[in-house]
Amino acid sequence: MFYNLKAEMAREKITIKLLAERTGISYKSLKRKISGDTEFKKSEIVLIKREFPQYSFCLLYTSPSPRDRTRSR
């Protein structure tokens, strides 16, 4: 799961539906990819990054390890 991407989407008030419309990625496919069920294509990563120019690739696409998530609780 891409927690950082989801967090930045929430901060920017961008829903999966809106991001799908802006990038041309189908809603169903984008939802599966953000949840980690399927992998992003490189071209899709680039399209999404264009919607968040102020953030680095690493920030958007790096998810904390399960160990890191347990520490923050």
C-alpha cells in the first residue's frame, strides 16, 4: 500500500476517481494499484507524479515497512 501517496492525495483533496480522470488510468485499476494489489507501470508512475510536482518520487512511492508502522502506534 502506498501510504504516502494516499496521504498526499488526502492533503490535496484528490480522490482516486479524480486522479484516475486526470491521469487516464481507470478507477478500478488505480484503486488496485494504490492498495498494492497490482503493480504500477512506469508510465503510470510518471503520470501520477505530474499531479504532485512538489513531491519527490521517493516520498510518494515509498511505503513504511510494517515494522515502522508498528513503532508509530
